[in-house]
Amino acid sequence: MTHSSRGPGTESDGPIARYTEDLFRALVAAAPDGIVIVDREGCIVVVNPAMATMLGYRADELLGQPLALLVPERLRAIHAAHHFRFRNAPVSRSMGGTTPLVARRSDGAEVAVEISLSPLEIDGAHLTIAQVRDVSERLESERAAREAEERWLIVEERERIARDLHDVVIQRLFGAGMQLQGAAARTPDDATRGRLLEVIDQLDGTIRDVRTAVFRLHQRTTDRGGLRDRIVAIAEEAARPLGVEPHIRFDGLLDTSVSDAIAEDAVAITREALANCARHAQASRVDIDLTIVDGTLRVCVVDDGNGVPEQVGSAGNGLRNIRTRAEQHGGCAAIRRGEHGGTTVTWEVPLSPV
């Protein structure tokens, strides 16, 4: 501990006073929290090592300095007002319990602190002792705990939305589709029946979209490892080079019916199709469909861009690679231009037992 000549006790006070001063020095020096004592004018007369270390000073640098040196400049006027009020009505109290205060380090950085003030009178000198505690780590732990709780609430909300979509919305859509199918079967008018069948197809597509949305809500809280997860991850990675976020649709038991070898190739050809699209297509929409129908996995990547370049669509490495990966599993693949532009990549393989 370092103190100035204005500190409590002197060498000439006798053995008891010297013992008391030595004990006082030892207690202050050993305190784990910062301790600083200021006189009536707010000048530092005693500072312990913990306080000096906390704020990046040597203890002797602080002696005789105004306490305002340890207060950020923007808060010094407020500090002066608090000091004036405490000097005129000194009473022990704590500061910064609910709203932590900040102290200024020697390098200008700020430290969150809590401060306890107590008036002290020695030989007629009116002093103030401040116990200062660094609460930065505690606040960081509390912040991390709050963020974890908020993340958990978001996860719970996503799970609730996913359940509602799956248990309520999909079932209602499915029920509406069944009623329309019944109505279409009883309708003698061909035009009306055709329109009803179109609406049924739209409902089927909506159900697939809702199922995909349910999956994406679930997959944000689980480890990415299945085929669906990996396709979603690839689509997210491709969004920036494509300039558009791909629209994904899943249908079928993709994570339980597809072998690791087929899943690996499905991921590879999806990545390659998206890469070709990013290089050549300048598309405003990209669709990725993965479906299982009659024991066959079908991967389809469609864009509305410029159309597949000749070297990719005929003998290019892109098509050869995609076809080879399909033929290895007894399947087939094709890359073709759309009637109104754009490119469609189709990859189909029969599923072997997993």
C-alpha cells in the first residue's frame, strides 16, 4: 500500500499508534478489491496495489492526484456533483449495484465497477474510503447467460411453430386436397375438373414447401449431418455467389432411405450444378428439389438464367462428372436448356438398401 503524508497516523504517535497504522496498512494492502482513500477535496491520499493494478497504474502515480483522473471524461461533471453531495452529507452507501459504474484505466479503456463509500475521520481530517470491485467478468457471464436463455427461447418458439405447421397446417391442407379430389371425381364438367386438379397440385406443392420449412426450423437446432442438412448448407453457401437464395423442396425419407454413397454424390452434383449456375446463369431464381419416388432419388436443380453453355451441356466436364456419378449407381443424368431460357439439371438413381 502507498499513502501520502496526509494519510492516517504518523511515526511520532507512539507504539500503539504505529501498531494501528501498520495493521491498517496490512489490511488495505491485502484487500482483494481496490481501495482508495480521498481527502475532502477529492485528492487521493491512500491507494492499495489491487486498485492500482486494476486501472493500470503504479500506486505512487496516483498519490495526490484528483480522483476524477479515474473517471471517464464524459462522467466527470456527474462525479463532481456526487462528490459535493457526499461531502456535505457523508453516509456509507453502495454505488453501481443495479447499474454498474465505470472507471477509467490509464490507457483510456473503461472497467465496469461497483463502489462502496464510507466516511472516515482521523485526527479531524474528513476522508472518504472507497472500495472498488471489478465486475467485468461477472457482467460478461450474466450477459452470456442471458443470450443463452434468449437462444433457448428462440429454439422453443421455432419448435412450437414447426409443430403447429406439421400438426395443424399440413393436415388442413391435406384435408382440403382430399375434399377437392372428391369434388373433382364427382364433377361432370371437364374444364371444372381440370381446374380442381390444378388446385390439388398446387396444394401438394404447398404441403412440400411447408414440410421443407418445418425441416429448416428443426435443422437450425441440430447437428448438420444428414442429406437434407448438407443440401441446406450448400444452398446457404451458394447464395452469395449466385446473388439469390435457392428455394429448396424436399419430399421423402431422405435422411433414412439414402445410403451414404448416394448421399455423397447427391451433395456433390448439387454443389456442381450451383457452381455452374453461379458462373454462367445470372439467374434471378434457383430451385433445388430432392424427392424420392418409387425407390428412386431424384435431384433437380433449375434456374431461370441464360441457359446452359454449349461446352457444359454437351461434352463438358460438368455433364460428364454428373453422368458418371449417376451411372455408378445405375442411374442417369441430364442437363438441358429450358424452352424459355434457364437450365435444368436432373440426376436420378435407384436407391439401394441403407
